[in-house]
Amino acid sequence: MVNQLLAGVHIASAAEAMSFAARLNLRTRRVFEIMQHARGYSWMFGNRVPHMLDNDYTPYSAVDIFVKDLGIVSCESSNSRIPVHVSSIAHQLFISGSASGWGRYDDAAVVKVYETLTGVKVEGKAPMLSKEDVLQSLPSEWPEDPIDNLVPIASHSSKKFLVVLDDDPTGTQTVHDIEVLTEWPVEALVEQFLKLPTCFFILTNSRSMTADKAMLLVQTICKNLKAAAEKVPGVSYTIVLRGDSTLRGHFPEEADAAVSVLGEMDAWIICPFFLQGGRYTINDIHYVADSDRLIPAGETEFAKDAVFGYKSSNLRQWVEEKTKGRVLENQVSTISITLLRKQGPTAVCEHLCSLEKGSVCIVNAASDRDMAVFASGMIQAELKGKRFLCRTAASFVSARIGIKPKPPICPNDLGLKRALTGGLIIVGSYVPKTTKQVDELRSQFGQSLRVIEVSVEMVSMKSMEDRDQEIRRIVELGNAYIQSRKDTLILTSRQLITGKTPEESLEINYKVSSALVEIVRRIDSKPHYIIAKGGITSSDIATKALEAKRAKVMGQALAGVPLWQLGPESRFPGVPYIVFPGNVGDNSALAKVVKSWASPSRSSTKEILLNAEKGGYAVGAFNVYNLEGIEAVVAAAEAEKSPAILQIHPSALKQGGVPLVACCIAAAEQSSVPISVHYDHGISKSDLLQALEAGFDSVMVDGSHLTLGDNILYTKSISSLAHAKGLLVEAELGRLSGSEDGMTVEEYEARFTDVAQAEEFIDETSIDALAVCIGNVHGKYPPSGPNLKFDLLKDLRALTLKKGVSLVLHGASGLSHELVKECIDLGVRKFNVNTEVRNSYLASLRKPEKDLIQVMASAKEAMKAVVAEKLRLFGSCGKA
């Protein structure tokens, strides 16, 4: 009873004290921070007031409990005739809270009684705001874009550089064509200065270190920079300590370390604005955007970081909090959005020049234009001799050096060839945003993505033997999956394990990160691309696992997601390295990047024909009936580095069924060259409907035996269904004579393609490829040879080129080289080949072979030779 009396009284008095502070218009969170060091502080005050400040009344101990317990105290005191005035008043307060409907809330909710009576709010959060409303309420941006003038201004002294010390690799989020050093000997820095760059990055990865180690590292780098600058006459530079846009990192320790070497600065500049990540600083409060909400940074998951946690969203208060009162809030200067937008760069320069030496200045910004205006004014101040030390996010860097954004980079921009291996995605970041992104990635990719989870407990809390066993397991699976061309996700288990102190948490982070490094170091299958998720993870993978000493920032794979090209000394030179920050992007961002960089399981027929049109060559479509035929086509295409199409006739599908299609698909997926799978001569609607569900990349709708009107209706009905699935549709107009796989068209039934009808047919059916009849036949040509109507082909080419439709010619077997070449010159982009390949197969079966394996091998080689000859004839060799 004595304990509950004391507890109830302390909770009630804590509620009363904080309500009194709120009524006095004091900042309640700041009052709480001060009271933690005051003599009136109690354990209950320290435990319950945070619930009041966060407006979080999850019931750990409910109001009703103290209604009961203090009631017992009151009853006992009455029986014992002992007056308990204070606890009786506290009891009445809890009764009032319960009667108001808060009985099952946490007992700290007793503060709501005071809030209701007085109308004040004890809650210490900055309010969440509507992003759209806030941005619209701001003044119009400065009318002139200073970006174009930044480089000339900065080049006033040709040897004035921006040197960015990046505490993890994600600071390159807004730049391109910039070098990154992962080592910093004086010689390397001299070499960099001699290149006269506007900027270069030094990757410190200091966020993964303790404060003492981070300070020592920054001091070492600054000493080396100072020594290197002395060896290159006329060099001067501005240091940027690029940090997290959500305010995590070693501040002010790293700034103190830099100043201890470089001397006192005129001002420290604090600028965490980062548009791509949705980080805005407005009225001195730093916000993190979530959809259309602006959430004060101090209320986000990032502020709860086990190592770099903080409480203040107001940057002036944040500076006071992080410097532990060394720099008070009222000593922090601020550049407002109003100043940036109404007075421009000159006013920025004047403000910076007016600061007392050693000041701290925060920068508000809500757009890239704001950032450019500030950077322009800062450069003007530097030209007047002012020296600044900048603690900023990535947006400041690109603004300061005058870089404009460019579109995200895709594999084609780098000229990458078709992948022979899968990609590697490593996720070490454990923040909730990353977990949501991983969940979405797995949801979108399903079974096509191989997922391997690394047990954080095994690699950080267990014995060295257990740790190594876990690493070996991951490596074995990773190598197998990547070699099998499967995109592979290696991620740490999602439960967050922290230590009792920030130092212990950093130690756990180190063990997990070093395990990921060891895993990637042991993976010897060269990935098609690498994505490293999380700042510390991406740094360690690049420098320790891939052994990169320098890299070039090519641009971004997605807004805010840097893409590097690692130096030639690295383990996998030429492999794109995507540095994906843990705190950037919406839930689908990771999936978008993987989708962009993952190799398609196979090329589409449409893509193959579009490339043929661009390159002025034709592609061979080869009818296949069994595994030997499939292997022959793919082997020939790989040997000739040519695209090709595996084609299945209805009679072959009837015989081989879905397993034949599956074999074609598997062969296409495993091929090192573009291979697609096509369903040929679909004369039956029911067969075509089944083909649409069987996994083909394209289908041919053959209504050539119908009247024009019926052909249009038939083709149109299939075309709309096929296009909904992303399949290319080929159709035939006119009719070829000859025989193929049991289908025979007599010569008197044959008819040429009519150009006028072809235009109507294309317009009505929206087909992608048109198979024409210009005198070509299925099977063997007559003894007199082919008689192709090239004038007709020329007219059809003009039509299909205008309509964006590919020209197809069936019956390529038996055409002379000269005729094939002329057809290609007149726009034919796909030739169907069957008879010659099939005849070579049948001929090989007549040879005496000792074993079935030999028969299969002989047949494959015979067909491969014919296919290779056709590929060379069609001009597609070397085009893969």
C-alpha cells in the first residue's frame, strides 16, 4: 500500500507539473529534458511523462488500477484514523479520469483531466502536416535558376574544390560523373587534386564506428587533405561532412574533429534537405514525408535509432540536444525559406558574412531551387574569404557544384549484354522502411526470386563455429542460385537485436555487417548486377568484399539510389553496383530497381523483331518437334551470337503437348542469346486459346483459309486477348500453297496478299506482324524454282513500315541466298524455316549409330549446321 500510495501520488504530481508547464507556454519536451537533471525529478516522473509527451497511452498500468489501489489506501487510512490528504486528492484525480472514459488507458492518461479542464496540451510532438498544404502555403520560388551560374561562380578560382567526406556511400544520391575514393593516402589525394575536379567523395563509412573512432578517422583524412593541398600550388577546398538526411550520424563529433585540424571556421552549415527522400526543413523543423504527410523527424523511426537516436525535430533544438548544451538553441542562426525565395543569393551571402565566427547556421529548404539559391549565396561568401564547414544531406552537394539531375540509368545505357548469371541483392538495413520494401519485392517476384535469410542471432550472438557454419550455408546457396541465372536476395533476419548501450549495438551491427562481407567475399559466381541495401552494408560490401579502392558515380538507378562503376582493381569490375539507402523510396522502390536491372527470363518476340528492324536484318523462326531440335537451334544461335525463335506447329504441339512448350521456355531462359517461343499457324480458336495460357511469347493467328471479313473477326478476337497478356500477334493474309506437317494447300487455292486488304486487315486487327504471300510456298518449291513478286513485297513493305508492323515470310526453305538477301533488303524481318532442318534430322537418323545417345547427338549436330547456315544468311549473326 505504501508503494502504491507513493506511485499514485508521483504520477498525479507529474501530470500536474507538466500541465502547469504547458499552461505557462513552455515547451513540454524541453521541460522534461531539463527536469531529468533537477532535484525534483523522480523515477515515476521520468517513466510516465514520455507517455504524456508522445500521447501514447498503451496500458502498461491502467488508470483503474490506481482507482482501486488508492481507494484501498483511503479506506485503510480512514480505519486507522491517519489523514492522507495528498493521496486522497490523487485518488480523486484518478476517479475523474476513469469516469471520463480513460480507465483502461495507461495511468499516465490522468494528465487528460488537466488537459480537459484547462484546454492545454501536454503532448510534446510537432504536428504532422499535409505536404501539399504546407508547400502551397510557402512563397513562390526565387524566379531565376542559379544552377547555370553556379559552376562559373565556383570556377572563379580554378583550384577551389568540394571534398565530400561521406559517412556512408549513399551520399552520392544526387550526383553523376563524380569519383569516389575508398582510401585516402596523401598520394591518392594529390592525384585527385591534379585532375582539377569540381568535387570528389571520400567514403569514410564512419557511421558504422564509435564516436571516438569516427573523430580519429576524420582527423586523419583532414590531415592528409591538408598535406596533399600543400603539394598542389593554389589548391583550396571546402569540406562537406555528408550525413544522413534523417539526422543520424556523429554530430558534432566529426565537425569538431575537422575543425581541430583545419582550424576554426566562420560557420558550420547544417542542411539536411533531400528532395528525393522527402526530407524538408520548414520553419526550422525538419520533416520526413510519408505520402502526403509531413512527419517531424523526431517522431519517426529514425529518431529511435539505437545509436544515433534524438528527440528534437526543430533543428535549432536538435543542435542544442546533440551538442549537449554547448551550443544553445538561441545561438543557432537560421536561413529561412522566405529569405531564399524573396531575397535570393545576395541576401544569403550577406547573412553568412554577418555571422559571428564559429557560428552554427541551419538552412531551411523545400525545393531544389531553394538549395541552389543557398549554394549560390554561399559561394559568393566564400569568394569573399569566408570558410564554412558543411554538415549536409546529398542535395546540397549537387546544388553546390551545379549538377542537374538526369534520368535513371538502365542496363541499356551502360551497354550491358544479356546476363549469363543472376543478380545479387544484399539487404543489411533493418529499418522498418526496408522491411516493407523487401516484403513488396518478394510479393512481386514470387518464386522467380531466390531468398536466403541470414540469421542475425547466429552471426552476432553465437559461437564462431556456428557463425562460420551459417556463412558457409549462405555462400553455397548463393553461388548455386547466381550461377543458375536466378536473381538472389540475401537478407538479414528482420528481428532487431540491440545491445544495452550504443557501443554494444554498434558491435552487433559490426558483426552482422562483417558476416555479410564474408558471404559476398566467398561468392565466386560473378553476378549480373549487385544491389546493396543500407548505408553501412553498401560501404562494407564495396570496400571489403569487392575490394574497390575507387569508383565512379554513373548516376542513379532510381531517384536517390546511386549507381556506381567499381574500379578495375575490384573483384567484379564492370558489374553495376547499386547503392540503395535504407531510408529512401516508397514500399515498391526496391522492386522497381530490381525489375529494371533483373534480366528478363527470356526475350520477347516483339523485342527480337524490333531489334531486327533497327539493325536491318532478319530473324530465323525454326520449327521444333523434340529436345534435339530445341537444343540444335539454341546451340547454333549461341555459337553464332544470334537471336532466334523456337516455333511450334499445332501438329507438333498435339504430339509433344505442354512438356514440349516447357522445354522451349526452359531453353530460352537458359540461353545466352535472345530466344523466344512462338506458336505457329493457329487455325483453331480453341487451340489458340490454350496456347495463350501455355507460356508462348507470341502466336500466329492463321485465318488465311477464311474470307477477309471472317479472317478479320477471327484474328481480332485472338489479338485482343493476346495483347492483354503482352504477346505479339502474327497473322497471315493471302494463302501459301504447299504442305507442312499434314496441312496441304493446293496451288489453285493459293492467293497473293492484296495491299489494300492488308491495310484494312492491319487497322481492324491491330496485329504486330504480317505474314505475306508473294509467291512463297510451304515445303518444296517446284522444279522451276521460286517466283517471288518483289514489286508486291515493296508495296507491302511501305504499308507495314507506316503501320509499325513487321513483315514475315513463310517458306524460306529452298530460297537462294540472293532471293533471301533481296527479301531482307525489302523489309522482311522474320523467316520461317522448317523443311531443310527437318530433312537434315531425318537424314541423320538413317546413319548407322551404335547407341541412342549417339543418334540424338548426331541429329542435333545435323540440325545445328543447317540452322547456323540460315542465321548467317539472314544477317543476324553477332547481333545478340
